[in-house]
Amino acid sequence: MGTGVVGSILAGHLLKKGEETVLVDADPERVAGLKRSGVKIQDPRRCISGDFTVPVQEVYQSIQEFSSKPPDALFLSIKACILEEVMQDVKALKNDRLLVVSFQNGLGTEEVIARALATRRRVMRVVINYAGRIVDSQTVGVGFFNPPNHIGALEPDCVPAARELAALLTAADLATQYSDNIQFQVWEKVILNSALCAISALTDLSIQAVMGMPQLRAIAEGIIREGMAVAGSEGVSFPAGFFHYCVDYLNKAGAHKPSMCADCANRRKTEIDFLNGMIAERGLRAGVPVPYNQTVAALIKGLEYHIPNKERS
């Protein structure tokens, strides 16, 4: 569910492998394009498996449209900020064996799903290590893939199914490993995303430009250190040199702008509540000082104030 960059790359590779895959997207224009032209993946550098187009047999605008034939597994590749709303529709499927996979960025998305379903036994979390961009209304471009992706289960009962999904994704060229400590990978990705998404969105600068300015780089480094401290308060430990690994990683990111830049420019709700906002919330709860994360989260919320009320809510 969700055919933006992450969801389209996932769906395209599953369809290419021959897996029975149903797509759901709330955007009628996107649904029409998928019905007409299929999933188009632009990957000239073969970051994953090269350029291809694959037809789509089933695509809907809502889950209710195929509720009579619920899936075995539901991958949620929607923005975290609309997750609670979407889970109301997921619950309506009334399938007690449905596996729900958080295929998203952000901290705590799997817990939102578990609360909505009132169970942790059928919930999984994937940490995605590829990204790209929307080329046009019908095409998604692959920017990079740093394999593997990681998948984890919230409860032991779900571990065999998580391993099966890891194998399925790997067979579809999306190399994925099962992790018995998925919160480590979740925190690693959240810290990297939080370090620069908000700063880039607030300044409309690329990651490369932010890291090249000492004043902004210092803020990014403060966000990283706070994130590590909050993770530590929750029992997540990082290897020696993790801070320097994060800085080196961001130094190599290049002239890329995070999607939060486009969200702010187009007055769309961002995922800030699941990035810096969530780090700040958990830090305050644990008594860990989080001034950098608090500040950038508050500034992004200020930008969101300009969003029309319907979208802001």
C-alpha cells in the first residue's frame, strides 16, 4: 500500500519476479497511470536490477475495494504521518492471519500498527536501504541501494514468516536479511534521517551543502549525539566509532535533497513526528537533553502550520 518511491520499487520488483502483488494508492491519477502503463522503474546505473516496466493486474484506490480477497501480507509503504488513519482501513479487513509489514521510515511505526491491531504477533518492521525519486507521474528512478534491507518481527511467533519474507524479497533482487535486533537498524536509520532531513527542509539546501557549512554541520552533529543518547536510554548500544560513521555517511550523500524538502515546499505534512519529534519525545520521557531535536522539530511544525487545515489534521 502506497506507490511512491519506496512502494513502487518494492512492487515493481515483486511483480517482475512473478509474485502475485496487488497495489493500493489513494491518488486517482497514480492509479490510472499504473493501470495504463504499469510500474516503470528507471535504474540506468543498475543500483538494483536496471530499467524495466512491468504491467499491473490489480490496482485499487482503497483497501475496501479488495476486502473480499485479503492478502497474506500487507506492506505499508505510506508516509508515517498518515499511518494511524490508514490502520482504520486495515483493521476493517478482519483477517486474523494477515501479516502487516511496516515498510517505512521513522521511529515507532511498527508500534502504531501493533496498537491498532491490538496484537504484536503479526507485525513486522523493515528498514529500507534504498531510495530514489519520482521522475514523472508514471516513473520512479532508483537513486541508490546499500544492501541489505533488514526485517524483524515484534514477537517470536512471527520470526519464521519474517525469514520467509526476507527470502522472498531477496529473490526479487531486494536483498533483505532477517534481524533479531531490528531496533538497532531502526535507530541507525532514524538517526541518519533525522540528522539532515529537517535541516535541509528548513534551508532548502542539499545534504552536501548542509555538511559543507560549519554552522549547519554542527547542528547535524548535535542531532546525531542526542539520538545516540536517547537510543542508549532504551537499551540500544552502538559500536565504537558510530558517530564518525554517521558523519562520514552524510558527507558522502552528495547533492541530494531529502523528500521533506519537497513536502515543505509543497505544503504537505511531513514525517517530522516520527523523526526528530519522536527522538525529542522519548528523550524528554527518559530525562535525556534533546535541545537540537526539539528545536528543528518545532521549526518544521511551524512550517506545517501553513498547510490547509484539512491536510494538517
